[in-house]
Amino acid sequence: MIRFYFNGSPNPTKVALLLEETGLAYEPVAVDTRTGAQFAPGYLAINPNGKVPAIVDGDAVVFDSNAILLYLAEKSGQFIPPASDAKARGELLSWLMFVASGIGPYFGQAVHFKHFAPEPVPYAHDRYQYEADRHLKVVEGHLAGRDWMVGGAYSIVDMALWGWIRMLPFVLGDDAWSRYPNVRKLHDAVASRPAAARAVALKDRFTFKAQMDDEARAIMFGHLKKAG
């Protein structure tokens, strides 16, 4: 049985989607990052970076959401092209890393400076809004005439992207969907899958701290505690 350490944020949600899609047996373990559970010694032994998600599968320990997607897709033999198909495999790895190194970090920083910075930082806000938009425009152009990101089939790249784009209005504003119709089409196609509904609902089976109060900010944004 796979132990899946998670909360309701984008990266764990996309892993939950793959677990639900593959039918692999798993035990969800809630990690409440607003109370500092990610820094408990037991969890740091699993992920020294103190982030979610992570999985433990027998002797295998895997952290970072995109590494987990690759691991589980290979384990199940689903939602990933075979290693023998070099063209499709190269395309999938390229776009998966694009999400890992671009969409995720820039979306995360765009959210931070839009919603959580203790004081306005116009330069940082504008930079990360620009980069989040720029990366999405790359995806928007790539999806023109396509239903899915790679190989004409639903894959872990679509799952990785969906984990973030489902938060698009929170990242780029309430009117954001109107600017990326191809991205919206992919989002809706993934969101309509029963596995996606189960992945989103997983967090509701557990109690997480809802308030982003001073204590939670100090835990999640360690530089604030140091500054104090």
C-alpha cells in the first residue's frame, strides 16, 4: 500500500489525480502545512525539503510531485508512453519539466506576491504575473489544434498542468480564463473526469487549518520569522 502525504494544494492534488486514475491502492496521510506538520522529524525523514507531496511505496521514498508522477506512471504502466517510443517519451519529459520548472514556480510566486506578501512589492508582483502569463501563452499556443499536451492522449503532463491551472483565477485574476481558451478546454476535459472530482474531494476527508494567520505565515514563510 502506497502512503501518500498530501494537503489540498496544487502539487499534491495532481498526484491524487494520478493515484485515482491508476487505481493503485494508497493510504492518504494529511500534512497540515499551516501548523508546521511538514517540519516534524518523521516527515523530514521522508522529504528533507519539508514540502508536500511525498509517497512511500515499500522501500521506495519519492518526493517532488513531478518525480512522483513519473514513478507512479511507470509503476502502473499508464498515462506515459513506453520507453521504446523515444519521440513521444522525449516530448512528455520536456513538457513535464516545463511544468515543473516554469508553471509551478512562477504560479507559486505570482500567488505569493499577489495574495500573501506582507507589504506590496510592485516589481515582484509584476514580474511573476508576467512570467505566469508568458508560460501560459506557451501552453495556449501548443494546445492549438490539440486535445492533450503530448501524443494525442491524456497523460501525466495534463495532470501536472491541471493541478495548477485549476487555480488560474486565484493566480491571474477573475478574468483570466477568457484569455486562454485552449487552456480552459484542457482544464475542463480533466476536471470532468470522475478521478479529478475524487482527487479534489480528498482533502475534505481531513481537517486542515483554514486560517492564514500570523502563526501560519511564520511557519510557511520562514523568512518572515527570521526578519522578526
